[in-house]
Amino acid sequence: MKNFIKIFILFIAFIFTFALKVNAVELYKITDANFDTSNSLIVISANDTQSGHITENIKLYKMEGKSYFDIDSAIMTFPKQDWIFNSGPVKEIKINQFSNNPCKVRVVMYYDNDFNPANIKFYRIKNNIIIKLKNKNICENPYFQNTYRDEHSSSSDFYEYMTVTTPVAPANDSIVGQINNAFNTQAEQIFAKKELKLNTRYYLNNISTRQNSVLINGFGAVTIERPMLLQNPSRIVYDLPNTLVDTKLRNKEFRINENETVKIGQFSVNKARIVIYTDDIGDYIPIYSSDNQSLIIANYNKINNSTLFNSSSNIVGYSKGKEDSLTETMTLNFDAPIVHGLDRYNDKLILYLYNVSKYNETTFNTTFQDTFFEKATVSLMPKIGLKLTIPLAQDAMVNTFLGADGRSLKVKIKQVKTKIQIPSPTIITPVKKTSNKQSIVLDAGHGGSDTGAIGGGINEKDITLDVTKRVEKLLLQKGYDVKMTRVDDTYVSLQDRVAISEAHEPDIFVSIHVNSSVRPEITGVETHYYHQESLQLAQTVHSSFASAVQSPNRGLFKSKFYVINHTTSPAILVEIGFISNAGERAQLTGEARKEATAQSIANGIQKYLQQYK
């Protein structure tokens, strides 16, 4: 009898163990959850399994002020999420492990009473669940979507502040306490709140390579910025603003052909970066699909153009617009959706209208006479389509837009206002160079009665002078000719700083400042430029600087600061940290941070002058 009981117990244990293993195979591990505020998408990602797709049919349970749904046979591999939104009809979203037997993840959405839960739509791509909160208050999109822009930062960039609560593991050094925590899954957790900036107009979830091209797919409306052509190694860099990259794609490298590769990453909180390593950096261009959901970056000399489209179109409408004295637009209308590519040169913009066959030359010329587009020309690309070439003035800023139905294309050009020569209060005699040394003007921000930003009793002017003198010393040791706009605690006007630089005729101008914010938690470093010829300097110095200091990389900004706008040499303004943050302020006044900052700026200047001057 005893043997029978033992055998029976072993049999039950075997069945139970087998069931656990089967159930374990069936579990979906949810690895990530993101919220895209501008398109109102919740993206929940799970690992692929061989047993089938996650939650074939989602049942949404609706109650007053909230709705929820469950993901069965699922387990979260990251802490529970509690997202609290400061604006919009959706107030809060919670994602947590609702139960462990059976394993079930629950997503709860809280919203205003006038929000209609019928607008919530679900999509599934493999084991990614996409929840679209379709409400006109938060998802209203204009007809024209920005497809290309010259600027690398814009007021159109979308930011949404939200508070996220995340669990914090309590300090527990006792063995008994650790055992209790391990077995007590319902124990109270301590949560910390932090404010994030979430944004995007485009969720990039797939990338594939073909011979001589890269195909990018996603949701929303994709915009691409003016590419950066870099050497050592030879590569072309495309930034996609307002874009969130699926975590599975980040920092992975894909092969295009034997000699070329592409890498994609989340460059910043609101920007994706695509880097193509190739010797043909001048030959790659972006090509847009008619729905602006996908993008091909291709070598236009080697791609098979006939594979880009399967229907033809004609230009049937022409119109011009004037937004202000410096900004004009050209709009072309088509009788069917178009596929087009874009190539930006310093002096022109070329649009390849791949599936467009016909246009009216007389109407085109008449419509755009006496506008920024009057010298634009249209030429035929045999068996392919039309090529539109638009000459551009120096420093002109270009944006292109595609209609939501793919049947309209708009080009916006903003000309640069002619510089007004502001007489300097001080007469400064031009300095004749006595050697062939490369020269730099260093500008220590503020000074004298102009203290700059103040934090904790510390003046910005003192930090900038200290760091700038260190940069001067390092550059002099490297053999460069260096001119300072101020060498002590004296006031120098912005006009005088520009006049000093213009008199010295340097190869570059670098202004050093300390940042400040009304939000004391913000930290980080950033670099500003204005003229396009200053972009390469900004990229080189910022790359050296941002990688050398332990502070968030806030990126590059196109900004109209007086000293970098009115100098004729390549000019940048570096913000070396936030004086308004107590922790960063302590670093900025410390020897280690000041020396690391000066060394990295000097190294970046040297690298730029060696490569580009």
C-alpha cells in the first residue's frame, strides 16, 4: 500500500511538473512598454514564441472614467508602469502583473468622462500589441506632413511631460528580510516618481536592407533632416526627429552589401539616428513612399528605379504662397499618389518625381515667376519620371511636405535676412596675422556687471572665464594662435565680441557659457550653431565634449545667438552644464569637471581644424 501511495505521489508530481513546463513554454515575456504621445500609441512588446501569437482577441472592459484589458499567459520582465499625464484626455495608464496563477498582465487606462472608449483601437504586429487612442483632441493631424527639413532642431519638435512612477527596491540587509521579500509577492513596494519627456510622430519598428538601399517602416509620419557627411570612417548620418525606435532595433548593425553597413539607434529622447557606412556618401538619398509610412535610403546611381512604383501620376495643379517677407512656398498637385526622392546640395534642392510623367511647362513658369522658385527647372528622366531642380541662396532653409493622400507636394523656402552691420561702440583696428598659424577666437560668456546665470551664489561669468582660460592654454600648447574676447572680469558687449573676432579674422569662433533652467532637476550639455558652415564645427566639438563629461548629451541646436549669428567665421556656442542644478553646479566649480571640459573642447577644436581647415 505504501509503495502504491509513493508511486501515486510521484505520478502526480510528474504530471504537475510536466504541466508547469508546458505552461512555461506558453508564457509570453513582455519586454517593453512605450507610449507615443503625439500619435497616442501604446506599444507593448513581447518575445516571439513558436506556440502562436499573443492575445489573438483583446477584450476591452469599459467602466466610467476608465477601461482595461488583460493579456493572458503573459509575464512582465520589467517593473510595473504607472504613467500620469499632465495634459490631454488620457490621465493615467497602469501596466502591471495582475496575477501569477494564471499569469496575466493588465493594462488600465483612466481618462476624462467625455472620452469615448469606442475610439480605442487594437493592432498586432507579431507579438507587438499596438493600442491606438483615436481621439480628435490628441490625434488631429494636418493635411501636410513634414517630410524633410534643413534644421536640426525646431519648434515643431513634440514634447509632452509626464510623470512616471517606478518601483524602488527597499534597502534590506537582513537575511530574514530578504527571504520574506522573496516569498511575499504582495508586499508593499516603494515607488519613485520622475518626469519624462515623451514624444514622437513616428514609431520606427522595422528596418531591412537590400542591395544598395535600406528600407525603413513604421507608424505615423516620418521626417528626415539634412544629412551629415563625415569621414574617418566615411559615413552619411540621417537624423529622424520626433521618432521612437523599437528597442529591438537599437544599436544593431545591418549589412547592405559587401562593403556597406547601416546602424540605427535612439540618438536622443526625440530623435532616431541612421548611419550608413559607405564610400559613396554623396550618392545616398531618401525616397518617400506615397503614404509617408516608409522610407528608402538608397544609392540613386545604383538602385533599380522601376521597383519603386507600380502606378504613374501627372502634375495637374500649381500654386504659390507667401508666409512672410522671407518665406515662400511652392505646391504641386498630382492626379495620383507620388513616390519621390530628395537630394539637398549647398546651392540647390533636387526632387526626383519617380512616377510622374507629365507637367505643363508654361503654367509652371508663369505660376512661379517673381518668386523664390522662378529659376526652378523641370527635366525628364527617361523611363523614370521628372526631376525638379530648385536653386537656393546661401543659408536658405528648406522644408518639404507631403499631403496625407500622397497627391500634393509642398516646398517651403526661408531666405536668410540680410545682415545689418551694427556699428561697434569700440573702434577696433584689424590685426594683421604675423604667421601662418591657424587661429581661434575664444569667447568667455558674460563678465563684469553682466554676471550671467546665478546658482547657489555662483556666477556664470566666473566659470566661463576659468574654463575658457584653460582652453586657451591647451590650444597655445598645441601651437595655435588664440585670441580671447576677455581675459579678466570685465564687461564686453556682444557687438564688441563680434568686432574683436572680425578684426582677428580667425578660422573659428567658440563661445563658452553655462546653462540655467527654472526646473532645477535638468542637467546636460549642448552646443549651438546658426550658419550652415558652422554645423561641422558644432558636431566635431560637441562629440568630443559630450563624450568626455559625465552629463546627459542634450545634442545640437540651431540658435540665433548674437555672437554666432554675426561672426563670419564658423562659430559655435557651447553650454557646458546647468548652474541651476546643485549637483552639476558642484561639478562645474570642481577641478576635475573644469579640466575635462577644457581638454575635450580643445581636442574637438584641434580635430576640426585638422580635418576641415
